[in-house]
Amino acid sequence: MSSLEPIYMKMAPALAPATLAHLRPDQPVADSQKQIGREVAHDLNNILTIIRGYADRLLLKHGDNPALRADLQLIADNTTRAISVVRQATPRRASAGVLIG
């Protein structure tokens, strides 16, 4: 069980019906919840990647300003750390649909 699985289970009821619509009706509930968790983690990872990209761009543009550099570096470092945590806590699928790592 991943460390984020309890969070996924709490978030599943709040997801929009469109998010749930593509799930197969014959799919067991636990599998559906895990799939939703993977999708939430994927969306979170996308958001974190965008934040990291903007932080990197701002560092390139304003990195020589000591008043901004520390805060921008903190944002960049923490988003990288958060991306790593999401990736480690989310099982990935191999090409044959088997969960790995």
C-alpha cells in the first residue's frame, strides 16, 4: 500500500463524475479507487512540473537578484522534492498493464 493511498480514497468521492465515467462497470471497486488515485497523482505531478518550470524560468531571469534568489530556489527545490514523492508513492504500469515499483 502506497503512503498516499489513504489520501486517494478520501479524494475519490469528491472527483467529478466525468473523472469516474471511463471506469469499467465490471471493475472491482478497489481497482477503480486505485485507478483514480493514479490519475490524481498524475494530475498533481503535472501541476508540480508546471510550478517547477516557472520557478526555473524565474531563476534564469532573476537569479542574480539576492532578494529573489533564495525564495525562487526554495520553490524549485521543494517542487522537485514533491514530484519525487508523488512518483515514489504511485505504482507505475508496465507495457502489459502490470503494476511495477
